[in-house]
Amino acid sequence: MQQFIRQLAQENDFQSTRLLKILRAVQARYFHIPKAAIEQLALILSIPRTQIQNVIEFYSFFHLEPRGKYDILISSSITDLMVGQEELINYFSEKLGVKIGEVRADGVVSLNNTSCTGMCDQSLAGLVNGYALTNLTKSRIDEIVENVNKQLPLEQWSSDLFTVADNIIKPDLLLNQKPTQGEAINATFARGLKETLDEVEKSGLRGRGGAGYTTAWKWKFCSEDEGICDIEAQRQKQRYIICNADEGEPGTFKDRVLLNSYADSVFEGMTVAAAIIGATQGFIYLRGEYLHLYEKLEAILAVRRNANLLGKNILQHGFDFDIEICLGAGAYICGEESALIESLEGKAGIPRNRPPYPVTSGYLGKPTSVNNVETFLAAANIAIHGGDWFANLGTAKSKGTKVLSISGDCAKAGIYEYPFGTTIQTVLDDCGATDVLGVQVGGPSGTFISNDEFERKLAFEDLATGGSFIVFNNSRSILDVVHNFSHFFAHESCGFCTPCRVGTSLLKKQVDKIVEGHGSAGDIVALEELCQLIKNYSHCGLGQTAANPVLTTLERYPELYQNMLKKISYEPGFDLDKSLETARRMAHRDDAAAHLAQVE
Amino acid sequence: MNKSIVIDGKNIPFEDGQTIMQAATAAGVYIPHLCHNPKFTPHGSCKLCTVKVNGRNCSACTFPAAEGQTITNITQELNDDREKITQMLFVEGNHFCPSCEKTGNCNLQAVAYHLGMTDNHFPHFFENREVDASHPDVMIDHNRCIFCTLCVRASQQEDGKNVFSISGRGIEKRLVVNSESGLLKDSDLDVNDCAAHICPTGAILIKRTGYKVPIGQRIYDHSHIDTITLAAEGASHDE
């Protein structure tokens, strides 16, 4: 092992910023990160062992204790639950002979739940050793169990198990473009960098991750202190372009499709942005769940290097730029730009204090622009077609189109592109959703809208969304949805600040209490008070939106919550009889007198 | 000094580069806090020092003071919420003040009294946390750790070591020690290190000193934390 680690560190130039990459390789080989590996890495990377320990404990895909040779994770996103996730994972567990969360005694296989893997249009989804599994049914599970028990290498598994369909149902402005390689770069230099930035500004393009910051401004701020668009002047100071492909918002999967089928344009958008702000290095922070895209993207980058679309003196324009792909390791918080930067630096993804913002002090303290995958795709096409081409669509405050990931109760789940300003009803009609109870727009951190609100519009000024669009029909229980989302946020809180660390766990408990029927008068008030506290005092966007599932449904369906409450003034917050289970087991008793009837 | 911000209606002078907390402390205005200590890089995690800057919530310990800021600090709303955040810290760990040797010298307890906290409000987590008594002179009682990282920063920035770190995610966060065994005795912590004395609660204690000062004569027994803090940290700012 010593030699393996040494070589691994060497391949990564002994850079501690590559810690996640190194740990991914160690985890893949030893199914955990052995203690000896931590000690050795601390020594040769010259970082405290506690930094490595922290990274391992922070990211869901790293483990201090061995996982199975086949580590199987099943997505527990709400859309997975809607296709019977609980029953199917129990079936899986039974067939494999391993409890959920555990490793089988022979060490061959382990099974657990995981947060949304970005496959909501092909649920039930999962991962085996990091590679995406889709459309899991009992028969496919049987096939996997057989492969595992035969200890068949993954390469010999039927490729059908790993098929990830794009499901592009409704392309519009952006998804209909198939520019040739280099077209956006050449257009940018032909027009001029400053002029291209003006076009991006004219296009009104705002960040597609959901926050909606004006892209051209971000790029301007990123190079404010020097002459923007002046490559020579900018070369003095290192800057970075980062593509945020950590789409972790449950229900979002558009970036998966954009990177699978539009990667060239995305890379080109990054290259154009780099030329404008004067960056020579770019990164794609690809969520760990999209490991299946890694090799394909590397191959595309290699082709682009060969074609001089990356590297030195790109297309003879006197400008150098290259892109490195960095994989995440299972942490929703890394979608937050400063947490993403921390992660790129080889640390736990904890959002930084702001100011300073990444545009002035980002990766390694240098000015950094972090933009969404879709933003770069739009930017590349704007560079070719100009700002008006884009700005002609949309609303006054939200220009252009938005790519949606539609899943849940609809006939055709998949990718849809709409001009901003489109009504929810139009979207529902297109995707074949009937008998609709409500829609979760923008994922758990967004808004749950009821069927009275379908005339509302997709737009930053009305319903902002990073792209997640989950449809629920009348057979669904809103409280089940809220329950799932509350657990998600408690699991994904980074734990940095008190209101989010403690608050999301308290919120999970409080929602459980009400949903499980142990709530009483006063519990709704307590719930709302807790939500406001988390929302108003949390450090970053995760905490500030973690209470949205409760707040947006409590506002619309207060009676749903009220109906769950017991009519007495005080109800124990837990199941009294159930908590005596350990005592009964220890006393070897199960008679009537050893049970306690809950007071009704 | 001619630039100023307004805190609760009072003009407070500041210099460029100062945070709201620094400006306030220098002017004798107390903003409740636990994870902040002027000697070290601000952390901004406990969120007790949240103030409203032109209507928006900001952490006073990290947010730069700037011309044109109208800030509210001591309001019913902010103090009520600070009390709840303090209660969150109490229920997350296991804090039994009457049996804790830090009582009377504890910032967490003193802030709680200052904010008028009389109960824990939220349900307890009752987490099983350990005690590390391996070191000859210093012990860690993880039950009382609030993840303020003061020991982490003190060790790095004052002692030139790297004894402590916070590991884990979310509610699983925990204080870890930089030694191969993970035990304090195998780290290079010395009893005279700043990190051994900086803990605002009773999580890191010096052995055999707990009751040298009798209850009734302790730091917060006769004065509120605002007075004590301003005297200590105001002086430290002037250094």
C-alpha cells in the first residue's frame, strides 16, 4: 500500500489540493481509507492528518471503515420514493443478505441509501462503486445480486444496467444549437473580447444555478482591478474559471444531460469566459454521482487539446487556457460556490465568510468566477449569435430560456427548455401531468406550489428555479414530501453554523414528530418558529432555504398539519411503548404487562 | 477617525478594515458572541453576534464596517433569537451546569444568563459523547464542545501548533485531536498552550484546578458577561 500511496501522491504532484482525487483512488482500491494511508498522506502532502480525517468524514463517499467490494447506494430522493424505493431497497437488502447501511459478513457487498443521484427521470436510481445504475426494478435487482454473488467485475455487467438516457423532450433556443468546435471562440476574438462581454451583458444572462446573479457583472468584478478583456494586462495575475457541475438539488439532472450531449459548447463557454476575465486555468467540479461522465469528458478535452481549442495560444489568438475535471465525493453543500472552492482546495466543503467574494478572493485566494454548466452553454451561444438573439426571449427581468429537469407524476419525464415567462400550466400540459396536486419548483430549497397557482410563471421575479421541477399528483401526501426533504437537509448540512447544524436536525425531529402522529397543540407554532430561526440566521443558502419545504407547505396547507395533531394539550414527542423495547429485550419479557398503552 | 456606523442609534467610529464587532467593542458596545475572540481570525459560526445591517442579518464578527451602515444590535427580536440559538447549543451537547467545574467561568452559561435563558426550550439530543482524560494535565469533555474552533485557532495562530480540528459533517461534527491515536496525550499539547485555556465552555479543562476558585468568586458570579467581555476584549483591541 505504501508504494501505491506514494505513486498516487506523485501523480498528483504532492498537491494537497488534489486530496479528494487521491482519496477517491484509495477508497476505490481498499474500499475505505486505511489509517496507515492517512498517516502516510499527511506526511507526504505536508498537511495535518486531521485535515484528511475531516475530508473523509465530511464526504459521503469516503469511509474510515471498509465498505463492500461492491458498494451499492440507492437514491432516496422523493422521486425514488414515488416509484417504491422503500420496498425495492428492502428487496435488495433481503436478496443480497445485507442490512441497509451495513457490509455483508463476507465483505463482498454493502448497501445504503444516498441523496438524489440526478437520475429522477429514470428512477429507481443507484450507484455501484460510484457508477450510475438506472431504472432499477426487481428483475434488474436480481441481475445485480447475481453479478455480485458471482463477483463479476463491473466491466462484465450488462451495459444495459448502466444506460443513462438523455430524455431531451422539448429543446428550444439553446438545445437546438449544435455549433462547430471553435465557433464561439473564433466569434469572440473576431468581435473583440470587450465587445463580446457587452453582448453577454446585453443578453441579460443570469446565473442558471438558481441564484440568478448577472453573469456579465460577475465576470467584470472578477477582473475589476485590471483592464478587463486585456489578455496581456491580465496575465500578471492568476485567475480561475470554474464550472459548477455539482448539481445536487434533488430533482435536477439537466447538467448531466448538458455535459453528456453539449460538453463541447460548455467547454467553449468556459474558454470564452476565461479569455474575457483573463484566466488560464479552469476547473469543472463534477459531482461524484456523475462518475459515469468522467472518461467521456476527459476524451472530449483531449480532442479539444489536439485541435488547439485548449492549451497554448488557442487558435492563434495568443491566449492560453486549459480545463481540469475534479470529482466531488457526495456533498450537496459543494454546489454553494465558496464551499465548492474549498472542496477544490482539498478541504471539507464549508462555505466561506463573505465578503470577500470569490470574484475577488476565490480558488487559492485568487479572483475566481464560478458559473453553472447551463450558464456556460448559454454564454457560448451568445458569443456566436449575440446578445439580442438571447434577450429576445423571456421576460423583462429574466431573459432567454431555462432548461428544466422534469420528474415525478408525469407521462414524459426528462429535459424541457422554455423561454422564461412560461406558465406552470403550459409545462404541465407538455409533460403530460394530470390530476396534479402541486409542483415542487426549484427542488427542496425552492417552492411547493399548489394547483391554484399554475398560472404563475417561470422567472426570477416569480418562480425562480435552478431547473428542478417535480410533479405530484393527488395520490401523494404532501407531508411525506416534506418529511423526505427535511431529512435531506439535516443529512446535507455542513454543520458549520449553529442555526443550520442544530436547527436542521431539530426540524427533522419536529417534522417526524408531527408526521408520525405525536404532535400536539403548540407543535405547529414551534415548527414555524424553528423554521424562521434557521432561515434568518443560517450562514449560507443551504440553511437559509432548508426550511422552505415546511414554510411553503405550511402556508398553503395549514390544515394538513393541524389534522396530524392529537387533540390533547400534551402528547409525548415519541412512542412510549416503542422506547421500552430495549428494556423488554433485556428482561426477556413480552407479556402484556411489559407494554405501555399510549394515553389517547 | 472620521468614518462612523450607527449601532442602535449611536454613532460608532471605525477604521477601514475593521469589522462591526471590532468597531463596536472598541466603542464599548457589547455584541453577544461565543466563537469570537479578538486575538484570532474571526470564524462566524456561532451566529450569536448576528446584527441587522440596514435590515439584513450579518455576523458582526466577520462583516466589515462601512460608511452608511445603520445597525440594530440590542432589540427584543435579536435577543430572543440569540437566546434560541444558545438553547440550540445547550440541547445539542450535554451541559449540566451545576455539576460542571467551569460553572461561573463559562461563557456559554454567562451568555445564557445574559440573554435571560431559563430553560432549554428544544428537545435534547442526548448524544453519547466521550471524555478524553489521557493527557496528564489537560482533559477534553466532548459533552460540552460547541464547535466554536477557538482551540483550533489558538493552537494554530498563537501556539504555532495544530493540535485541534473539527471533523465530520452536520450534526455529526466533533472535535478531533491531531495525534496518531487521536488521544490528547499523544498530541504535542502543553498545559501552558493558549489552546488549553481558550475554551469558552467546560470542554477543555486543566486538571486539578477546577475548584481552586470557589463558586461565588468566579468570573461571572457578580458581573455580567457584557461588562467582563468589554473590559477584556476592548483592552485586547488596543494592543
